Amino acid sequence: MAAEKTQATAGKAAIRNQIEENLKRVYETVLQEPVPGRFAELLAQLRAQEQEAGR
């Protein structure tokens, strides 16, 4: 019975590790994508407003 628990624990750890690796891979892929044009426009507008408010 102890061996079964050890195997189950090891199996769960392996699954968690695989999920973690997959999430990291997806996150890294998303980081490489360019910012969509509309978001870039909005960011530029926000920066312009911040500069105007700072003057």
C-alpha cells in the first residue's frame, strides 16, 4: 500500500511538472507576439496624456 501511495504521489508530481512546462511554453510564445495595433495606439495615447499632465 505504501508503494502505491509513492507511485501515485510520483505520478501527480509528474503531471504537475508537465502542466508547468506547458504553461511556461505557452507564456513564452505569447511574450514573443507583437502588441496588437489597437493596444499600441491606446498605449501611445496614454503616454501622450501623461506627458501633457506632467507639464
